[in-house]
Amino acid sequence: MDFAELTAFAARHPILSLALAGLTLAIIGNEIANLFRGFKGIQPAGLTALVNRENALVVDLRPIGDFEKGHIPGAKNVQMSQFDPENKQLAPAKALPVVLVCKTGQTAGGAAKRLAKAGFEKVFVLDGGIGAWQQAGLPLVKGR
């Protein structure tokens, strides 16, 4: 397909062309925003590797009841209402990778921004939250 055919298609299908341009701009805008958010998303397999290779701190932000029903092995529970980047559990981990986990991955994003702003160097959010961990067939630990 050459440029002339492309412009002819665009002329015949203006709504499709505008939709394609709009989607392309939205995707580019989203990717640029992700570059400047101060943290990275991580998949369950990547989280496992990060814990094993770099001794990452996993912070579970879910309510204590959900945490006790099942959490990632080694995860520390910090309630969102008590989340503070200067928390005594978190402050020593400024140079370590810190992975934030919530139910779906949405709540952890706000906490990750706060950590990045507070000077944490390697901040990650588990993409898809604890649900993605379960879907990957990875183990959960019950209790505290």
C-alpha cells in the first residue's frame, strides 16, 4: 500500500480515519504519561524474579481481612489509611525494589507515586493486583 492508496482510503472513510488517529494519539499519550509516573508496572513472574534476585520488599495495601485470607509469601501488610513513605517498615527500603500490591492494581498506583516522590528509587506496582497473582497460579499464604 502506498501513500496515494492510504489517502484515498482516508477520503472514503473519514470516520474510521478519525477514530484511528484518535486511538493512536490516546495510546501515545498514555505511554508518555507512564514514562513520567515515577513507577513501573510488573507482572507476577517479574515480581517473583525481583524478590528472588534483589530481595524486593512486597507491600500489600489491602485490608487486613483480605490480607489474612491470602497474600504473597513474604509480603508486609500496610493499611492505606496508615500508608506513609516514612513508615519505619518502609524507610529502610529506599534503595531496595518495593512492589506495591492491592486488589486490582489501581490503589497501589497512588501509593507508588507517593513513594517515588519520597525518594524511593525502584518502585513497582503489581499489574492486575492480587488477582493477577492468583491467575498466574502462584501461591498465597494465609494468616499474618
